[in-house]
Amino acid sequence: MSVVRLHELEFEPYLSEGEVLAAVDRVAAEINTHYAGERPLFIGVLNGAFVFAAELFKRLTIECEITFVKVASYHGTSSSGTVTDLIGFNERIEGRHVVVVEDIVDTGNTIVHILELLRDRHPASVRVATLLFKPDAYKHQVPIDHVALSIPNVFVVGMGLDHDGLGRNLRGIHRITSHGK
Ligand code: IMP
């Protein structure tokens, strides 16, 4: 891996593909144990989670299903300012064990709102699996159940994560360089 330029920013190698996939192995093993005999439904959050979802899913040995959802954020009239909606999600999840698959949990605002929207549909349980977690940026109390890798509060790209559309195809995780800004 080497330094890459995406739009106006520079990114340097941070975590190799091998390191990330070893962490995915561990998360998959946790999930295989936790959901043995349950047939959970995995919900990948597009666009970023498609790489992690694929790597995770092919390591699952339990009976399981997967679907994908897009999240639309727009400014509404609520006091919080931003309203989030799930697009293209027609799955019946009542009584199902659901695992939301995310690329990264940063402040946690997105995942917490997704969890609220899913709970309105009365699943039997909902847990979260994320490729990356930034504990120093996280602002909520909701536990993030399955974390492949915790990272400091730095901006990263690769393995599905982007900077303004670019970088999702990078193998391994790259982080922003101090002089690339
Ligand atoms: P939240 O702050 O947890 O709600 O994260 C919102 C979204 O910001 C994530 O789903 C990502 O799409 C994006 N994001 C947060 N941190 C990063 C990063 O380091 N690289 C790329 N995207 C990020």
C-alpha cells in the first residue's frame, strides 16, 4: 500500500487488508456463536458497508439472510435538524433477530437513528456489527455489539469507506495525512 490522493486530500496506509480481515474473522466467529440456531437477518447499510458485509457474510456458518438498506438524511423541521429515513427497505422484521452491518460508527448518530427506526418494526432483537468504531467520537450509550477494529478519531478510507465518493476500492484502511489537508 502507498500514499494515495483522493480529490484534495492525501491518505497513507494504516491497516493492511490482512489485519482487517483477521478482525473480520474474529467478529464472524462471535456472531456464529451468538446466533447459533437463530437464522438472523443481516441488514447492510449502503453504500459503505458493502465490502464488510460481503467479507463477514462469507465467513458465517449459521443459517442467515442478508438485505441492504440506504439511509437518506435531509434537513427537516424537527428540533434535531436532520431526519433520517430508510430507503428500499420492505423486509418484514417482526419477530426476527436483526444484525445491522455498518462500515463505521463515528458519533453514532446514524446507527442510533437506524436502530430506532428498526425497533418501530418490532424485531425480536437488534444488534450492530461494524467494521470500524471510533470510541473517542461516539456520543451515545447504545452498545456497539460486534466491532472488528476500534480506531482513534481520524478520517479513514478504504474497504468500502470513501472520501466524497472515492477510495472505497482501496484494499486495507488508509488514514488522512496531516499535510494532505
Ligand atoms: P456517524 O457520525 O456515526 O453518524 O457517522 C456517519 C457517517 O459518516 C458514517 O456512516 C460514514 O459514512 C461517515 N464517516 C464517519 N467517519 C468516517 C471516516 O473516517 N471515513 C469515511 N466516512 C466516515
